[in-house]
Amino acid sequence: MLTQTTQTLIPAGQTFMADRRLLRRHPRNMRRAYPLDDVKVMAGSIKANGRVFQPLLVIENSEEAGTYSVVDGNLRLAAADFLGNECPLLEVKIVAVSEADQLLTMAVVNGVRFDIPPISEALHFQSLRREGRTNNEIGRALGRSANHVADRLELLNLD
């Protein structure tokens, strides 16, 4: 397995070990914040086991050369940042997916793991719509109805 601590980029599909300082929260992440208790629990798990059990899915960060944006694993990243210098290298995997697929991935994994506030969900669905996804496509990917997506989007019209 490769180790990434410098600014040499790794090709898509490759799994490698990365220093947490090379990872950035995805700028369009569905979750705006993580409860401190959840971050502490995850940090404790990482520290106790010396690793993460599931690789973080990342893309190359176009805003900052040599860094990566986390598509799936932002809670693990928050925990890694909480650990600071005590954090081991993190297993990450480069993915090559469209912006719309990144957003959809975030919606799917976050919706399964956490209760998402309705407004956060609505804002994310709005981003997916701007990327050309239909309510049916979004709903199908999430195991929800198109009406659920439409209802959430309606929240954005409230005063």
C-alpha cells in the first residue's frame, strides 16, 4: 500500500495511506457540522485501533494542489482533526466521479448513517437538481419517493 505525505498525486482507483493534513472537507458536503460527541467517539475508535476501518473516498482538490476533498468520510476526517498529531495515517481511496455523483454519494451515505435536518437535505437536493438530477433519480438513489424530494425542496420556498 502506498503512503501519501507529499504532494505527489495518486491515480483514481488507488487506495493509499494519507496524512490527515492532505485531506479537506468537501466544499459541498451535505452536513454542515458534526456533533462533538460523535466526533469524540469516532476519534476514540481511530486512536484505539490505529486506523479507520473503511477508506475515506476522496477526489483531487482542484482548489489546493496536492490535497484531496473527502466525498465519503467527513466525520472520520473531523475525528482525525480532533486527534491532531496523534492521528495515524488514514486509508483513502481516490474516486473518479462527476460532481453530481459526488453529491449523490454524500446524500446516500449521510441519509443512511444520520438523521439529516430537513433544510440541509433540501439544500443538498437543490444542488443535485442544479447538477441535472431529477427528483425521481434522487429519490431512487436514496430509497425515497420523488414526492419526498419535492416536499423537501418546497421547504426552500418558505419565509
